[in-house]
Amino acid sequence: MNDDEKDQEIAYFSMEIALESSFPIYSGGLGILAGDTLRSAADMGLPMIAITLTYDAGYFYQQIGSNGEQIEKEMEWDFSNDFKKIDQQVTLELQDKLIKVESWSYEVIGRNGHKITVLLLDTDLNENEPWQRNLTHMLYDANPFQRIAQEMILGICGYRMLEKLGYDNIKTYHLNEGHAAFLIFELLKKYKNLEEVKRHCVFTTHTPVKAGLEEFDYNLVNDVFRNRIPDQIHEFGGKNKLNMTILALNASGYINAVSKKHSEISKKMFPNYEINHITNGIHVGYWLSPYMRDFLNEELTRDWHHNIKLFENALNLDSYELWRVHNKAKRNLIEYENSHSWILFDKNLLTIGFCRRIAEYKRPLLIFNDLERLAKIIKKKAQLIFAGKAHPADLQSKDYIRKIHEYSDYLWNSYGIGLIFLENYEISLAKSLVSGVDLWLNNPRRYLEASGTSGMKASINGVLNFSTLDGWWIEGYFMSDKKAGWAIGPEPSDPKAQIADDSIDVEDMYNKLESEIIPLFYHSRDEWQERMKYAIRLGAYFNTNRMMEEYALKSYNLIKQRIWKSKID
């Protein structure tokens, strides 16, 4: 790396970054967002460098057994084929041992050739003991010792590697979630006091419930750090346990949630902090199907890549061609499904997708609340595709997958209704799903979804959303005049919205499927196609170019604003 490549002003720390589908160093939405963030930052020419870990075993490869059980297979991949090794080392003091840490690099290249380097930290070195080499083995290891060690590597060694490599111009350290908050210990050494650290730290929180905040017992903290933690750690890290979110909040001068509603929730959770909001987006060019991309190149002109606000003109798209393009993507998805299942799907049926990380708050079984009623509504009219991974330690969510497998057998054998759970949900499969289904289903418990971006990916491909009003969909639903899809359950203005139970939501879901969505799909195709245009139009706002412009102006305080801004105007 030459000196010009090291003249960066922003260091972006994230526990996971989805760089490519073939790199298993991400598990879900946080990593997907990080990847899109860097792609847009590169397109816009932002002076940024990113830090994450290598994870030579990745997350895990998901198989679904004959009885619907999730089987986790450890992944084997040789990242030396894709990443460039950097000939420098830093050390980490963990307990009474010194661990050596190296890094690899990968370049995200923007549309104008601007490069953003990603540093991937690695402890799998011959000089380290076997347990030390294993610290960067697997993403989100459930063992607390492994987790705290990984987060020390990310925050502390990430900072030290930047220093070692001569990145002397860093003015802003962006913490994408609290995993990198140990970085603050290094910044305190550099800047001497917390107020000065705040001038250099930006923190993005993605967690809308206190139960989801990561904490470490102080006995463990004292064991791994020994006498190397700041004296005031209980003051700004939490009294009873070290809370990584609290630590990041106390040391950051700019804090943001990832949607308007999430900001409201976060302010109630942490009333003593100023929490702004920058609504998430997606990298539009990355998530468009090739068919939709070619179509938009013709209809909107190729300039939309540089000015995504041209998506505002989506209402002028040719309806016939839009439908033809969508059905190309749908046909590809159905062919994939039919080659991976004994249940054969029909390309002419309304196809509904529920594809995301499997977790209790996302209510993956909600639509199956009354199987007989569901069957009556969708028989010969709709088919369902599910996909998503459950964390290996989350037995409840793994049981959800097993139950969906059971429902699949029952609905097919009793009613001839297609329901399939596709295994190993990752980027390449996600791209097929968000462009190939007709309706994107999302029904989290209200106000537990900080943002959610899968619905944005579906939307830009002309897929309509059917979701509870939470996260980004509150904004998208009303921004589209309620035409880019449907809401499940009460609106936020309803005082009972937050306490509405499953029965209320499932009743509304069934009613809308039966009386609005299915009739519209089969009998009012012109209106359905018009709604698809409203969905695509949302891409003008829900994109990471707009998101990164907000970060640059609101929190990064870039000196070179005219330079990067000219590249997107």
C-alpha cells in the first residue's frame, strides 16, 4: 500500500462484512448491510477503510435433514486465494499471554475505480498456541470467552493494525454495533480523556431490545484483561456487567439508530443519550436481478447508477415489459426450487417468500396459525418459499424449521399446496428470492425489527411487501402512499399497536390474503403491475448511497465533501 492509499479519514469496524457470497464471513443482516455500506462508499469515493475478522471456518453451512432438523456443517475455505496477506503483525495481551495477529486485505472497488481496503484480522499463525489460533475460527462462537476474545481482536488489534500500517489520518472511527467497543480502550490511551474520544467515534446501534444487548460478566472481563482495563470502566461500561452497547454509547459523539421508529425505541431505552436516525438502505446495483438491471438501463437510462434518485421516475415504466422481466426472474427461482425439492412449484401461482434469519421475534410460524384456514385461502392460488438459518445454539428457532418441514408435508399431502424450506440461505440464493417471488412476507413482533433490509431488496425488483409496520417498512409503506405492498395488523398511530397479539395480526393477514392480495394478483393484473412500480420507486430513497451521504454529512464531518459529493451528483 502506498501513502495515497493510506490517506483515509474513516475507519469502519464491523464484526461481519458480506463481501461476496463465496466468502462465509457473515451471518445475516448486519454483515449484509456492512457489505452494501462499503460498496456505496467505494462508488462515492469516500475516504474509508474497514476492519473485520477472517473466520477460516466462516459461520456454518446449513443442511436440512429428512425430518426437518437443521444440520450445521463447518465450512472449509482457503481465504488466501481471495485475500492478500499483509506482512505486519500486532500483539494482543489476553490473560497472561501474548497473541500475535496478522491481517489480510481485500479491495472493494467502486464504479469509478475508487478502492476501499478491508483489513481482515487473523490469529491462525504458527507462532500462536492452538487455542489462540482458534480465536478467529468461527463467526459468533457461543462461548463467552471466545466472543470476548474476538471482540478484543476486532477493536484493539484493529486499531493497532491501522497504527502499524501507517494509517495516520483517521479522524472518525465508526462502530457498526457494539462488538468493536474495546477500540475505545486504545483511543483513551491516545486521546487521554473520554470527551476527546467522543469527538472521533460514531456508533450505529441495531438492537431495539435491552435483552439483545451484549454483556460480559466482569469476572470474565478481569480474567482476560487482567490489569489492563481503564479504572473508570464501571462508570462508562456498566455497573454490574460490561455492556458493549453502553460502552459504545458513552464514548461516541454521534449515535444513530437505523430507522425512524428504531430511533424512538432507542431513546426510550437510553433516555440520557442523543440518538439520531439514519435509515438503512441497500446497494441497488448489487441486489437488482440482471433482468431488472437491463430493463432499468433501457427505461431509466444507465445514469441511474450514478443518480439513484432517477428511480423516482419508476411510475413511467412500461407495465408489459416490467411483468415480463419479473417473470424471467420468477421462472429462474421456480426452476431452482423444483431442482432442490420433491415438491414441484407452479410458475403461474402467486409465490410468497419468507426468507430471513430464523428467530422467535420474527414469528416464522405466524402464517401457519390456522393451517386449515390457510389451506382454504391459498389452495390452487399460492405457494410459499421459506429460507433462513437459526443460530446453532438457538434450539427454539431450530424447532421452528422442523415444524415448517412438517407443515410442508401436511399441506402438500392433504391439499396439494406447495411449501418448501430451502437450505443454506446466503447471498446468491437471496438474490434469486428477492427478485423471483411475487410477495415478500415479513411479520416480526412490532418494534423489535430495528430496520430490516430484505424487503428493500425485494421492492427494487418489483416485489410487493406484506409486513407488519416496523423498521423501514413504516417509512416505505407511507412513502409509497400504501401502494408498494400491504401492512399486517394495526398502524403505529393505533395506541394498541405495540400490544397487539398474534391473533390480531394473523387474522388481518388471512383477511388481506383472501380479500385483497390474491384477487388483485389474478383479477386486477394492471393494478398489481402499477403497485410494482411504486415498489421500485422506493429505491430512490432506500439505498446505501443516500445512507452514506447522510453519514458523511451528519457524522463523519468530511473535509473533502465537494470531492466525493461531485461523484454522485
